[in-house]
Amino acid sequence: MPVRSGDDVVRVRQRVRALAVEIGLGLVDQTKIVTAASELARNTLDYGGGGDVLLEIVHAGMRKGLRLTFEDQGPGITDIEQAMTDCFTTGRGMGLGLGGAKRLSNEFHI
């Protein structure tokens, strides 16, 4: 899915929620993954100049989950460890985005 505008961020949220419901995630887990997806889509747009997200249903035995892969062609993150700390921001936000998205995820890789 493209992430080129604020409307695309909304579409990512909607599609992630639909997939979460489809695979049977409960309301709490739906909310977690939609929140993480929203933050990462917004970062893709604001800091990466836009990009794409690949949404995949994954299976691990009897379990199902979602893998969200965000990609952009922005300048990159100079110091990933610092960027993952709460209250660090290079923009106007509160600096909770990447760390928050990681806490909401079972697995998180940059």
C-alpha cells in the first residue's frame, strides 16, 4: 500500500484493522497493531517523504499474525538506539513513536 498522504495513513489503519479482525485478533490486540501501524505510517510520511507498507498474514503453527513492513527512501535514522528512547524526537512530536510502536508489537526490527 502506498503511504503518500494523510489519507493513505488512514487507509493503512483501516486495512490493518480489517486484517486483524479477519485473522481473529481480539479488540486489545487489534488496537495495539492499528496504533503501531498508524505511528509507523505517519513516520514513513513525515520523515521518509512517503513510501510503502506491505501487509502480510503470517502463520506460526496454529497461530496467525500480521507482519507490517514499512519502507521509504528517506535519509535514514542516524542513531537507531537513540531514536528508540522515549522523548527523543527530530520533529515536533513527543518522541514516543518508535519506542511505542515497538512496545505494542511482538516483534519489531529496523
